[in-house]
Amino acid sequence: MNKRWLWIGLMVLIIVPLVAVFILNIERIAFKPRVDARAVVLMDITTGHILLSKNGDVPLPPASMSKLMTELVILDEIKSGRRAWDDEVVISDNAGKVGGISIDLKPGETLALRELFQSMAVYSADDAAVALAEHVAGSEKAFVERMNGKAREIGLSNETRFANASGAELSQSVSPEDETVMTAVDTAKLAAHLIKHHPDILTTSSKAQMKLSGRGLYLSNTNWMLPSIGGPYSYEGTDGLKAGYTPKAGYCFTGTAEKQGSRLIAVVMGTESKEARFEVTRKLFDYGFKKTLTWKERLDNWFLNAGTTAALLYKPGDPMDSHQLASL
């Protein structure tokens, strides 16, 4: 009789958590987050599947998120051996006049390609992006042609087009057809291509700050979701990629995070505040990881949090201190 009740007790300890996990995951599977942004896309980078899209195919100004393409073209140059990280880049008069987000480059000064790249990737410096473009292609105009060529090469839609290397807005007199626009879906595809072909970009994009040699200047990352930055917007597993803002684009962010081998890319375009873009991204990540984690990983998380894992390994006669974490 005692053995019978022991087995019943064990079954209850097993079944109740399983039922609880199932009930909790009904919400995870069925309900998409409500987001306040002009466009959002959530992608599972492993499968390439779009898990969520709102206005994902609508071309919109991307602000500095277009620098992801600038990064891709330059990293391709490095990988091919045509350029090197220790290349000396002489700053032109044109690059020295670039406004927006700036590291105050001076015409005639020389910086290493690596420093300029990190200034663009971490701090989102517009003048660094222009200096790199001129160094690689001879002029920013020629570099933009390569950006658009690369967009077609990696399969981005014709809705996405690049007008400059930095993502900065052009003057009001310029035709809208001559400005940079990207769709959220294309931005996610670009980010996925960048990570897959140049995974070291995450080492750069995850830096909380970088030091600009010779100036004693530290540049902080504009991605507030990095765990190393801390604060209310940090998100476990986040290691990239690019935040941006212009008056036309609003506040934008392309983020990526990895948990238990599952990597997501979230694109948020056109929020009303810099904080909102990270809050929306958090909602997308929460939703995406709940969809992409396996049942084993969900159960492991649940048992670790609930402290009931030991029940699954208990066998009559085993000493209570010999229990191990369940292998489901």
C-alpha cells in the first residue's frame, strides 16, 4: 500500500509541473506581443523564418541601421585580403565636414581602419563611415553603388536602396527617391547575412565602449540592451547590433540575442522614443524565445526556477541526496 501511494505521489509531482508548463505555453504560442512602432520584424536566424512581422515589407528610412551594409562591404574587403585592419586611412576634407554623430575627424589626420570601423560599429559615427567608404571605394558615391550591388547579391528586395554610407538624412531639397530606405524584413536578412558570414562582428558590436587611441576618448555603445551595460534595458544574450535615429526615421534598432543555442534578430523601426525601441525589442525577444525553445529547454527552465527537478529522477530506495538534474 505504501509503495502504491509513493508511486501516486511521484506521478503527481511529475504531471502537475508538466500541466503547468503546458498552460503557461498556451499564452506563449497563441498571443503575439502588442508593439508600438512603424514596423517590426522578428526572425529566427537558424531557420530564416519570420516569427512576427508588422509592416515588414514597407520601405522606411532606417537611420544608422543602414550602416550594417557599410559594415558588410568593409568586412568583405577585409576577408578578401584587399584591405587590412591596420590600413592607414587619411581623412578627406569631405569626411571632416560630416555632421550628425561624429568623432570630430580632422582633414589630413590618419587613423587605422580598425579604429574607424569600431567607431562606426560601436558609437555609430557618421564621419567614420564616410571616411571608410572613401578609403575602400575612392568616393562615397562609388561605395554606395557597391552597397546597392551587395543588396541585390544577397537577395534584398528592390524596396531597399542606399543613398549614402552613414544613413544620415539628406537635405529637404533631395527627391525621396534619392534617400536611403529599407524594409524591416530586408534589414533582418542583412543582419542575418552579416552574422553568418562575419560572426566576429558580434565581438565588436557587444563592446560596451571603445577607446579612440591618441585622443584618450572613450566611445560608449548606443545599444542599451547589452548585458555589460546593465540598467533597465539590458537583456541576457544580447550582443548586437545597431541603433539609430533621425527625425524622419524615428528611433530604430536592429538587435540580436542568443539563448540556449537559439539566435533571434529583431528589427524595430520608428518608435517615439529611444527607450521605446528597446522596450519593443524586449517584447519581441521574449515572444521569440518562448516560441523557439524546445520543450526540453522550457521544462529545464521551469524546473530550475521551481526547484522541483529532483522529483523526475527519484527512484524508490534512492537516497534523497543523490538526485541529479533531469535529462529530458
